[in-house]
Amino acid sequence: MADSGPKSRIILQQCLSARLQTQPKTVNSEAKFVEIGPGLIVYVCFLKGATEDILDKIVKSITTAKLSEIEEDGKRVSVLDQPGDILIIPQATLGGVLKGKVMQYHRNIDKETGLKLYSKFVELCGSFVMDNSKSKECDKTVKFGTYGNRQVFNCVTNGPYSHVLEI
Amino acid sequence: MADSGPKSRIILQQCLSARLQTQPKTVNSEAKFVEIGPGLIVYVCFLKGATEDILDKIVKSITTAKLSEIEEDGKRVSVLDQPGDILIIPQATLGGVLKGKVMQYHRNIDKETGLKLYSKFVELCGSFVMDNSKSKECDKTVKFGTYGNRQVFNCVTNGPYSHVLEI
């Protein structure tokens, strides 16, 4: 299955704003957060067999898919054309398959490779957005969560407009 | 594909609280909202070929899957054992398949049948929770969005712990 099935599972949701914890509170420091304004939340999970080869396709898909609203109930444009922010959330649980009452994660990639792919993905996504003149002019940003951390966050949306991608 | 593939796509996310608009503001009345406390957000989309026969399996899966935390980093229990609230959000976009830059929704069930299944699903989910003594004792509730409406909402989570079900 690992060879023939998808190598990643992604959820896309539109938001008006979102705030994600990137570092929990410790004895010595307050918790750290990143925030975005109107844009796209990207939950990403890499599955067995994923390699760097698929990252370009994932980044192109999420940044060019016409899912963003510029006027209420108007036509949808890409997050690059909106232009909007992007918040990437690592979400290994997306690889889960329900067996009876228990989720199994046998399809997930090993953590070490997952972290490498995630770091590369975040970097590539940032380059794509920075190479887009509209995003750059309007000071749009790519923020991202810490791989392996608990993803403490809140979001506000006027319609999550949720989509699942399997690439 | 409609015959052999899944008949529904569902996203499950854990939350600490969530608030969903069920009726937008009009000239004569304020917008209406429903709210839940700690529990489960269920985004649901019915696909072509879905019938009432699958509803029981969906409701059992989402209410008995061990995804809810009772202590931080402790073992996971079902939303019935948590016990937690449930917020159901109709989300037809989940049936989307990305073709190039455009989402296509050919797999989605027709709106009329979708509404019937959604109404029955909400009802069945409510019965399951009300039949559970723990949920009843702790005054847990099932809230739900308005089919076909824009799902204006916000949520707070200490880890969305996102899962996708295809049933």
C-alpha cells in the first residue's frame, strides 16, 4: 500500500486569523506563538514512501488551488492571488486509519524522515510565497508549527471551506 | 467510482471550545450561534451513493473512536467516555478533488439527498449521546450547523488531533 497509495495527506482550511503555539511555556520562558491574518491553514502529514520529489507538487497545489475568497460569495482565487498568509501545521495524526475503536498509524513515515520533509516543505513554501510579487508587496507571510509539538491553536473563519488533498 | 469508493468523508478535530453561526444576521434579527465546550468537531460530507444505511456506522465510529484526552498526554478515550460535546459542521467542500488549480465536486451527492442524510445523521448522533449515561449525567450536548449555510465559526484547541474518515 505504501508504494501505490498517496505519500502525503493534507487538509486545507480558510481562515480570517489563526494563532499557533510554537513553543510551550517553560520555567524560564513564556510560550511562543505565531499568528496569521486572512489566508490558508495547511495541516500536513507525510506517509510511508514520501520523498522530496513530491514537495514541489504539494507546494504548487496548495498555493495555486483557487480556494480563497476576495469578495464574499465571489469567485475563488489562489492564496497567492488573494494574497493571503499561510499557516503550516504538522499533523501526523492525519495518517491514521480507524480499526474498530482505535486509530492506527502504520502508514506514517518515520519521524526522522518526516521532520526532514517537513522542514524542506516549509522552506519551499516560503520561497514560493516570497517569489510571488503580490504576496511580497502586501507583506504576506508563511508561518509554521514545530514538528512533533502539541499544536495548541485557535482560529477564526467565515467558512473553513475544508478540502483534503492526497498527493 | 461512486459505487466502489467511500460514501462519506469526515474530518474529526478535538477542541476546547467552538462557536458556530447557525443563522446569519438579517434586517430583523441578530445572527444565531451554537457553542460547545471540550469535545469533538465533526465536519461531514456525503458522497454519491450514500444512503441511510451508512449513518449508523459513521455515528458509531465518531462516538466510539478513542480520540479524546482526559488528562494531558494521557491515554485517549471516546468522546462518550470523555464525556465531551460534539459539534457537527456540514462541509460539502470535503468531496472536492483538485484538478489542476480548480476543485471539482463531481463525487458529491445531490443537495436534496445530502440534506436528508445530514438531518438524519444529526438526529442519530444526538440519540447516541443522549443514550450514553455519562454524557447525559454531565449534560453533554450535540450541536450542529445549518446545511447549505456558510459555516462561520471559531475554535480553540490544545491540539486539533485531526483525523480523516472515509466510510
